[in-house]
Amino acid sequence: MTQALQKKLQKGGLVDASKANWTELTEPAQALELTTFVVDCDRARSRSAILRAVVKAVDFPEFFGGDLDAFYDCLCDTIRDQKTGVLMCFDNLHSGDPALADDAAAIIAVCEDAADFARNNEKIFAFVVEHAGKHPDPEPGLAPTPYSGSRDDI
């Protein structure tokens, strides 16, 4: 199984999360000397929140603009800076949420473009998206948990 996962990672691009979740990919990624970043998207309710989760996971520079062009540029720089490449795992991306469906697709498209960049530069960029469906509806009279994770900030 590990060799099959290594082949999927070497190919780059989107790795089907229905066949392997990101935790199963960490060992094959280590064998390929890929740097692994886990992006916790569980509380993200907008494109900017997803990109903030990426910034937090990858430690992008402070000047990161937060738009998709800046995301692509920083992602390519990160790929180039690694020994062999990157495995990025979008954990609990609520792509089934109507507010995130288009943005999730746009972010995945940017990741596919970055995978092409990696291939053209003899690197690997593979990514996994664990889709979490729609965010649960908030309880009546209680605001949803903000991205910061604390209701005390409300």
C-alpha cells in the first residue's frame, strides 16, 4: 500500500481522499522527503478564512495578499524552497457549504496549477482535500464559532 501511495504522491496534483486520507500519506510523504502541511479548514467560512488557514499552516510571509494570485505565488515559492516538494492537506474543507463551493473549487484549481509548476521544476506538489460537507447550522440564539475559535471574542 505504501508504494502505491508513493506513486500517487510522485505524480503530484490532487490525491483522491476517498482512497487515502492525509494521515495515511504522511509515511509515504516522508519516504519521498516531502514537506507536509496540514491546513485546518474546519472553521473557515469564506475564501479569506481558508487562505488564513493556509498562511497559518505554511507560515507564509506577512505580506501575503490573501488573493488567489498571491496564494499561487507563495505556494510556488514554498514548493521551490523544499528539497523534493510538498504535500498539502486541506482538512475538513466545507466545500458543501454554499458560501464556500465556488471558492473551494478556485483554491483547488490554484493547487492544480501549482502541481503543474512543480512538475515543470522537477519538484512534487501533491494535495489532499478532505471534504466535510456543509457547516452545521448554528444553534438558535448562538452565533457560529468564529475562525479564531473562541466565542469570547464575539
